[in-house]
Amino acid sequence: MSKIGVPIEGFSDFSRQVAAEGAVLLKNDDHTLPLKPAEKVAVFGRIQYDYYRSGTGSGGSVNVLYTTNLIDSLLEDKTVTIDEEVLEAYQTFIKKQPFDDGGGAWAAEPWFQEEMPLMDTFVQQASERNDKAIIVIGRTAGEDQDNRAEKGSYYLTDKEDRMIRLVTTYFDRVVVVLNTSNIIDLSFVESYDPSSVIYTWHGGMEGGRAAVDVLVGHVTPSGKLPDTIAYQLTDYPSSQHFGSDVQNHYVEDIYVGYRYFETFCPDKVRYPFGFGLSYTTFEVNPKPFQYDATHQQFRFSVTVTNTGDVSGKETIQLYVESPQGTLGQPAKRLVGFMKTRLLAPDETETLEIKLSLHQLTSYDDSGVTGFLSSDVLEAGDYLFHIGTSVRDTDIVYDENKQPYHLRQTIQVRQAEEALKPVTPFKRMKPGKRRADGTYDCLLEPVPLRQQDINKRITDRLPEALSFKDTTYTLQDVLNKKITLDDFIRQLTDEDLAILVRGEGMVSPLVTPGTASAFGGVSDRLLSLGIPVGCTADGPSGIRMDSGEKATQVPIGTLLASTFNPDLIEALYRYEGKELIQNEIDLLLGPGINIHRHPLNGRNFEYFSEDPYLTGIMAIANVQGIRKEGAHAVAKHFACNSQEQSRNQVDAVVSERALREVYVKGFEMAVKEADLMGIMTAYNPVNGHFSASNYDLNTTILREDWGFRGIVMTDWWAHMNDPVNQGVPSRAHTDHMIRSQNDLYMVVNNYGAETNRAGDNTLKGLQEGTVTRGELQRSAKNICRVLLELPVMTRKQVFRDDSGLIPSQSGVVNHPLLTTQPLAVSNETITTFNVNETKAYRMYVTYTSTGDALSQSAMTIKLNDQVVATAQANGMNEIAIKQKLPKVTLEQGTYTLSFDVQKAGIYVKEMIFIPVD
Ligand code: BGC
């Protein structure tokens, strides 16, 4: 029996553990937390009920069996006594003013929920009845909806501000819980001085219970900040160059997050990167480091002792301070970390962090070191800082009390210039060292592209495999009867053009409600044994717009805050099991872009401002899924640093910053976890759209890193000319293939074979903008991955035929089903009679609102049984007709109705055409 929609046992419980481990305690005066048994507590803020489990958009759309909020979890837990008057006031308020989801449409949910106004006397009296207060502040944001520098988004609303002011005025002990997807303004910490502040982020479906586990001390907090919290939003170095509709210059270069603050202006930091408190204390004793010259490896040994009186975990962080040299370096850069096990009071653990010398390299994109386009180590002293946040560190020397000293600059690896900007701009660089150890901030011109991209592409055109008319199957390759080349040879140009089209969303060829079907999307490809692979969002659990249920895990930022890759790998093993059970081959996650600026709406899907932490988390995620047989697709390659104009805004960024920061996490996942899937971003990088960017998808990804998997576009992405840029279009699959982005996601269901979307692949073959060899190369990439996916051995279930739908009997006075379209609408239930048992092909015509990348979905029901799911992206209200699966209807009465899963889709007509 199919187990689609049945969550894996134990998964949600485990995700509760993870959610608790990712909570970051920022302030805890007078041991206000944990709440003690029998303490009386008043809980303020409506988010105690409307507790967020994820950000919005594709990365948050998991249908869950249940969710948990903070107040019910506190009541269920029973450690403390909850003030009933305050509780009832919120219950009454929420009844009057329920949660506003903006109507449920794409990107319509507001960032905040209107707070209950508070009166002085109400709070004052509550303070007389209770020992402590909790205030819950919530925020969301997401895909297509950046946060804004406004009240209600990055800043508190007036009502929230007043709530914190009043509660901190009357209560001595106040805990502020931040149930937010992004970091928000924390100036209330100075203004109102609450005793405790804790980020619980969005913890997935078990987030409420997990937060309570921490608040009452069942779990000692051990999360650390994956981002720097500055005093002002404008302090972030990218602030001046964020949010354009056209082009953002990455002026801060490699100085993202703490790399900027620690180097130039540490005093702008409210809470440093890597910071997080515990209910216990630790003594940290690093030993002198050892260097093994033969293997070029450092060993750092650190003993950590729990010196407090409750159990807890501590994370040891290793930063390098490289010599400034000619390139310029951040004052500190994370190069390793390790978390202890749960240490009982007085217990000690010795941690050993290994670090290879090569991990300390920098990329020279100007030739200033004498080694252009190389990974280099510049001569000088390399200082290692070990501690419990980027700020709280000690310098560690070797046994002779020396730092690591490199006498001569060395070239560790010669790469080749790739992906340089063509637009001149200036980037930050440290200048003179000041007396306090920080640096003046200079600007230097960014090295621009020198190589001839056209020559590079034409010199490296793959030779076409000659055509051979055979009928091998992909299983013959699996069984090693023939080579993959032999298999690909027999594909015609038409076959190849179809193979590079994915269908979706909600394809009837794969698990209902998922993002795409790819591979055997035509009868002929299927007959050659190419199976139909299934992809689904991602990253916080499986999204099935058919309404099927799955487990929702915490957001990426919370996962990174655990600083615990073993835990994340274990979590994603559960995810892998759930993918296999739901017949899904590829999860569209993890999201591994860099938190360049706090306002990016999708930061919640991504891990951190730091590329190393991002890479380690990505590896854990990818490996966890793979250990259960499914695979991950890391996204969005590259520089999806904002949602504003995400399908056109050009990221203008130096090659060094790209390699050291923005694509580093991808590189780590490719090299260390053999990542098999990558999704390109919507945006261009240095003028070339990611989905048709040759240097990104070929020079760096394949040739430099050795990636052997599949590259897919983001859904309905644009491409432009890999050489001349030109006008972007969704039809430019010729350019896509040329860059070695293998697969276009997505064309309409049943549309791959007929090229209904009208792409340029075959035209490009005729005109020479793409060659058969290039198409074959992408076909090989796709088939190579399919060979390793579970679908290769899974019995395929196609849902193109929903089979017999039983009729209701009895009623006869309804219109007879004919071949005329039925006029329908979202709300009406249409009744009709069928006078002869027959198979029909269904077609639905609908319009949708929203922009071109918005997503909405509905299920279509006959006699209350779901027979199809229809999905739409914004079409400017132009009606489209979508082919749906077949159904067999028997004599009798039927009702036709629609269940909107995601608002924004409006049905107009349904038609049932008899099939032979
Ligand atoms: C998002 C992707 C997502 C895809 C499929 C796009 O809008 O950017 O991250 O995987 O939709 O839902």
C-alpha cells in the first residue's frame, strides 16, 4: 500500500530536539531562565498562539498533521503556572482578530500580526500576580518578499514596542522570545533591558514544544549565532548596495558579516557571530597546536569543562588571522568548530580540531601575489584564535609559543580565471592597521574579466557522439551491458530536446503535488527505460500541494545555529527516509546562499553569513539524505542575495568574493559530499543569468570542482546569451545547454513532448547557438544522475489515469455530461449525470493572479475524491487550459468541486473529453 503522505515515525520528535538545540540565548540576567517549577508566569504577545513554524514561499509550504505553539506547549508541559487572566485576554483578542494570512496568496502574508493593545493597569496587575513574564515577538518573510527596514518587519511595531516597555516596567523578570525567520532590530535590549532574550527562530512543526524545552530547562541552550547582530541595520556593509532592481555592486567583497565587523569596526556589534549563552558555564583550555609538516595538517586540542551546575554543551570555534600580505585579509575567519557532547557538571571533554594548511588559502584574482587566478598562502604569521564566539577567543601558539610562520608566499593551486565582473566598481580592502588592531577601510578597483568567453566556449565544445539507431535501455547501462555513451548515441535531436525539459508543477507522472517530473517525459524516452524522476521542495520538509502531509523541520538559520553537523545529518536521514517513502528522488534543498544582508526574505532557508559554517551544514544535509538513498539539490547557485527583482537583478561581484564566500558552500558540498544536484538562481551573476552562465556551470562547477551531477534551473527561469548577454528569455534553452545547465524547470504538464512552451533548443541546433554534442553532454548528466536515483529501481506509478471514480446513485435530474465545457468557479459545486460508463480526459481552464513567479494550487475533486491537482504561476489573468489525468466515470451522478490549497488560482471551465 502506498505510504505517500504518511510522516515517518520519530521524525517530528527528532526535529524537536534539533529545534531546541538551535535556540540562541543572548541575555540571561540573574538566571531568569530557566523558569523554575511552580513559578507563576504571564505570557504576552499574540504570537504565543500564532507561533510561526517557517518562513513563507516554496521553502515553507509543508502540509503538516499538526503544529505546536508556545502557550499550548507551556500548558502541556506544566512546569510553570500560567496566568489565566492574561491568557484569556489573548484568547478573546485572537477570536476577534484572527491570524491574518493575507488571503493565503503567494507572498501576501504580512511580516507581523497585529498585537493586542495593552493597558498599564492590566500589566501592572499581572505583575502583582506573577513571578515572571514572557513576551513573544514573531516575524515572517520569505520567497518574493524581502524583509523591509520598516516597523512590523525589521523594526518593532508601536504596539510591540509599547508591550515590551510596559511589561519591563512592571515586571522585574522578563523573557523576550524571538520567533523570527530573520534577525530583527534589537535596540529594545538597551531601551528596556529585559532580563532574558532568546532567538528560537522558526522551529518547524515542533518549534513550540522545543522552545518550551529550553525555557523551562529540560534542554540547556547551546545555539550560537550564525550571523552578526549589529546595532544598526545600516551598519551592515552591504546596506548601501542592497535592494536595487537592476544591479548590486558587492562592494564589501569578502568582508561579509563578522569578517567586516571584526576587521574594521568591532564596536558596531551588539552580539557577535558565534555567540550564545548557556545555563551553565564552561572552562575552555586550548593546548599548544601541533603541525604535521608531512601531511600539512594542524591539530588543535581543547579541553572543555562544565564548571556550572547543570548539564550543557559548548561549541569551540577556531578562527585564523592570516597575514594581511598583498591581498588583504579579514581579522578573523572561521576555519573549524566542534561541539562537545552533553557534559554533566564537572565533566570534561577534550576536542580535537584538525585543519589542513590548504584550508587557509585565499584566491588571488588580481595577480598581486605573483600568482594570478590561484589559491595562495601569503608569507607571514598565521595566528589562530580559539574560543566560544568570534569575539571571545584566545590566541593559540605551538609548543615554542610561536604562531604558524610561512617564510615565502606559496601557490597552492593554479585555477583559471572565471566569472569576473565586466562592470568596473571598487571593493573594500583593509588599509593601515590602527592602534587597537582594527584597520582603515580602503577601496580598490576590482579586477575585471580578461578572458574571451566566446573562445573558451568554442575551444571546449564537446564532440558529438555519432548517431546509432539502436534501442538500448537505460537499464542496459545500469547492468553494464553498454556504456552511457552508447545509450546517448541513439537519442535523436528531438529526444534530446525533450529530455532537457522538466514538467510541472504537480505532474501526474510523479508523487502528487510535487515540484517536477523529469527524465522519461515522452513515450519514446520512457520506452528507452528512462524513468521519470521526482523533485519536491525543500528545504524544510516535503512540500506536496495535493495536501498530503509531511514533517516540517526547523529553518536553515536555526539548523546552522546548532553548530552541530552530526545532529543535522541525523535529521536529514529522517528526511531521506520520508523522501523514499513518498517516492521522491531529489529534495530541492538545502538552500545555501550567504546571508549577505539581514533583509533578504529567504535568509531563513539559508544557513549563515559565513561560508564555512554554510558548507559544513550543507555537507551534513546532503549526506544525511543520501545515506537513505535519496539526493539533495543545493540552491540557489549563485548570489540569490535578495528577493526584490530576483529574476533580473545582477550580482556584480569579484571573482575572489565569489570563490571565497558566495560559492564556497557549494564547492564544499561538491567536493566533500559528492553533491548530485544543483539549482541555479534566477538572477544574473556578472551579467550572465545563472541558468546560462558558462563560467558558473562549467568552468567552476564542472571543470574546477569536478561536479558530476545535474544542474537544473529554478522554476520558469530566464536565460541570456552566454557570450553577448542580450535579452533574457525563458525560451533560451540553447543558451542554457551551452552553459551546461542541463535541465529546464519547468514546462507545463504534458508539454515537454510537444514543446508547448516553445523553447529554442531545436532552433538553436539549426542556427548553431547550441550543438548536438552539448545537448548530448547535458543528456548524459541527466541520465548519469537518474542511474543513481531511487527511481531507477522503484516501480513507477503514473497518475495519468485516476481509474474508476464511483458515482452517486439515485439523483437523476441533473444536466448530462457532454463534450461541452462546464462553467465552474472556485466556490461552486457542479453536479452532473453520466449515462454510460466511459473514460474521459479532463482539461481545466484557469487564470491566476500574482507575478510570473508566484505559485498557487488547487485540488480537483469528483464526488469528494481528489482526481487531480492544478498549479499556476502568475499569468496576468490570461486563461490557460491545462491537460489533466484521465478518469473513468460510471453511470450515475457526480459532483465536481475545487479545494484551493494556495490562493491565487481561479477556475473557469472544466471539460471531459471521452477517450477510446
Ligand atoms: C523557488 C525554488 C523552488 C521552486 C519550486 C521557485 O520559486 O525559487 O527555490 O524550489 O520554486 O517550488
